[in-house]
Amino acid sequence: MVVKICGITNREDAMVCAESGASAIGFNFYAKSPRYISARDAAEIARDLPAGLLKVGVFVDETPDNILRIRDKANLDIVQLHGDERPDPAFEGLRVWKAFPASVELSKAIAEWPAEAYLIDTPTITHGGSGKTFNWSRAHGLPGRLILAGGLDAGNVRAAIREVRPWGVDACSRLESAPGKKDHEKVRQFIAAAQSELL
């Protein structure tokens, strides 16, 4: 199962995620986010990461050309789309994760968007870091690979995994000491809790 820590803004936090066994980290390229990072800074962080750790770029209504440019500059493995993007030929051949708020008609949204995985987030989606959960039953029985997000931490991730059996889980704001700065102990506890539910 993919265990992703999103909203990474510095090397120290990224290395703690890697050393604690995270599958993926997320860089937020949405300029209005308090967790925004430039492609250049993300590339600097990515340079030191172990080969197996997936580097995910979070985008909101960015043009395909800019997404491709940032992907190349930051050496991303995956692009995660959080806005009103539509499928585009420019995305062919890319690993794309599409995010949807739990308030939409999820089966229909997924059917209309070919992607490697679908991130289901709180209805008040804030492009990384609402800190709020949603009714996980909304994700029951959906097709495709599901990544559960929205208010997850070490205290509730086991229950979320048991209920939804997602392909992945994603946490951000509840693992922070301040926006864009991770609490390393909370990160370690979250990753350990998520992984323990799979044993």
C-alpha cells in the first residue's frame, strides 16, 4: 500500500519520511498554498532522496505545459491534479493521480478521468491540508486504485484502512507543527500505524 506524506517543503522533513518508510512524498506547486514550494527547491530536495521514494507533484488548474515543465525540472515521478482539469493528450504517458472531493458523484468522476489512481479527499478540499475527515463510506465500492486523504493521522488511519481498504493513504496537516513544517514524531507514528494495519 502507498503511504504518502504531502506538503513537503524542506530536506529534513523529506528525509524523515524516507527513513520512516514512506512510499511517497508530495510537493505542492499551488502558489496559494501555505505549503507551496518552487520547482527549483523541490529539485534540490529530490536530489538526496532514495531511489524508491515516489516524488509526487500537486497541481491545481495548471496548464499541461507548465505541469510538464515543473515535472521535468523537479524530477517528479507522478503528477497529482487537484483542480478542474480535464483529460488531455499531454498527460498521456504520465503517471497521473486525480483528486476528487468526496462531495462529487465519485463513480461518475472516476469513469470520466483515466488515471493511475484517484485521491478522495474531504469535501472542503484545500489542495493539501484541511485536517478534516469525511464519511469514509463515500469511498466504498469505487472502481480503480483509491488513495484516502483528509484528516488522517496515527489515531485514525488504521480504522480508515480497515473500512475502505484503499490502495494508498495520504496525510498532511495533522502531521505538522506549522503549515509546511512536519512534526517528525507524528510522521513516524502515522507511517508505522498505516503499515501495521497491513500486517
